[in-house]
Amino acid sequence: MPHVTFIHGICNKPPANILLENWESELEAGGLNLPGQGVTTSMVYWADVMYRKPLEQGVDFESVESDLGTTQDDEDLAWLEGVPAEHRPAVDALRDRLRFDALSPEGDDYQALPPADEDGDVQFEAIPLPWFIKRRVMKLLLKDVYHYLFNVDYTPRSNETYRVRDHIRKLFVDQLAADSASNEGGRHVVVSHSMGTVISYDCLKNVDSCPGVDGYMTVGSPLGISEVHDNFDPKYAKRDAFPSAKLAGEWVNVYDRLDPVAFDARIANDYMRGGERVIVDQRVRNRGSWRHSSHKYFGQADLCGHLKRLLDL
């Protein structure tokens, strides 16, 4: 029977079983009832690698108010003091690109109106979130990207230290192997959100032991940011960046132009197959100001339609 392996993104999350139930419910609201269609699911859960304990059940983990905070306190960047000299140029370049050091036009509570035309490039200043929230989102992204791409040791709890990329790669590969072994005859699709797109792509492209899949979906992805893809190991090469050895079918990339994490949103030109653009870049318009939320993406009919096709339902 068909199977979907999910992987989540930045920020803390509720326990894995609750998160998986939430995502299935959000897709059902968008018109795709996976259990009802006979599709099994699993979640690659890595929040406990970066956070001390999961969010409590019932917390609206995708809301700005509860997940990112309503105060102007910034995310702690003390970890930057320990960045080795050889990593500093890459970290500084990514920090500049994410723009959380930029001054607000009108103070930290400044919130721009959505631009009338979202079809072209949207500047950071035009994303309709209060400035202090944009800053915190970008700091969370910087922390997760750095610790993953540079395989840094991280200690979320006093008795546990992880080599971040090695550990999360194993979580992803082991889950795909288990899902592949139990999935006979149906299509196997990976659906990734946010930082989960960086992790899943890295495994599909760069980990020899990673099982292959039949379809791939990235949602609200930072993969288009050059300071992200230029720091993959082995080295990224645009012309042959498509994970052809592990991905037998389509790659669909779903984005909102006002999602602050996916502000370099269209990625078909960055991950080509033999020099050809083959990724389907699907634009959606999420409601409200916080456009990165998974439940807003998964409620989109276009996303559900693509996932239904990838699963051959």
C-alpha cells in the first residue's frame, strides 16, 4: 500500500505521534484523507535533538503567538561564540543573507502590508510579520542550518550530546528503510517541511545507504538559499543536483512568496537533472501573516492534488 514519510522543520514540536496526527488532519482539511485512501504514514522526528522537551499537547505549535513568542526577546545566539574560525565565513554569509541584523524601517513592531504583486522577488522588508518575529525565525533557521550542515555537537539535555548531522541522517535513513521494508507494492513518497527539506534532500542526494523513494515533496523550503546549498557535503553542483540515484519519480516544491523561510522559493533552476529543470515549483497563497505554517500549506488544494498524484491515488 502507498506510504508517506514526513519530516518536520524548524522550531520545537509536540511529540511525534501528535505531530503526525496534526499533519494528517491538516491534509484532510485540504481534501486528502490519507488513512481513508489506504495510505500509511510515519514521521521523522528530530526536534528532540535541538530542544530539551517537546511542546505540551494542545499547544498550537504553528502559531506565532505560542511558538515564536509575543515578546521582543531574541533567540539566544551565544552558540555563535564557539563557531570555529574555518566555519566563520560560511556562518557570516548565511547570517547576512537571512538579514536578522538588518534595522527595521519603523521599529521592531513594524509590520509591512503584503505587496500588491507577489509574483516577482519579495524583499525581506515586505514580508507581513512584525520585525522581531522575522528576526527570531531567521535566528532559529541559522541555528538549525549551521548545526546540521557543519555536523556540530549539540547537547539539548545534560546527559545527551548529539553529532547533529550524523544523528539526524541516521534517523531519516532508518525510518525510510523501515517504511520501505513494510511497504510492498505501493508508492513511497517523502513529504518535508521547512528545515526538513534540507535534511531529506541531503540524505537522498548524499547518503549512499539511504533507500530510494518514488516521489518527493518539499514545502516552505530554504533549499533555494545559496548559502545553504553551497555548504552541502559532498559539494553541490547545480547542473546535477537532482537526487536521481534515489528519486525515481517527481519532485514537487510548494512555496508561498511571503513565507520568510522560503524567500528564495523557486528551486527548479538550482536542482537540475543533467542541466534540465525538472522540479515542479508550485506556488500557493497561505492566509494571514504567518505563511510558513505547515497546517496552512497542507490545507492547500494544489498541494493535496500533487501529493495525490505522487501517490498514484
